[in-house]
Amino acid sequence: MTEGEFLASDRACLENSVTDSTAIEKYSPLHQIHVDAGASFTDFAGWQMPVRYSSDLAEHHAVRTAAGLFDLSHMAEILVSGPEA
């Protein structure tokens, strides 16, 4: 496989992950922190998520020389049960 090629299974997965552009956008609990830090955002399955804070090159260098974090708070699931739920 050369750079830029997709396997058939990858393409199917990508096509199934496309969301309706009219969907309601959701925000993670950390959204305002990302805004205050100067993030650029993208749609991720209906969630407005940070994609970068500076240039791609600067972020690559930061991750390679220090550390990188990814906000996964939009993936949390909470189970509520009981008579008052």
C-alpha cells in the first residue's frame, strides 16, 4: 500500500462515520478551556472538538519533545438506574 491509499474496509469505515451536517453540535465539558487556549475546532461525529492550537509543525514538535493530550471527555458514558432515575 502506498501513502494515501485506503483499504476497502477503511473506506467503508470512513464513509459510515460521516455525520449529517444539520445535526446538533455538541460540546465537551472542556470546550471553553479549548476556546480560551486558542484551539481551532472540527466536527467529530457531531461533537465540536479541538483539532489544533498552533501550527501542525509546532504541535508535532511539542508532542515529540514533551507530551500531548487528547480530550476524550465526549466519549464518557454514565449509567443511571434506580427508582428515581
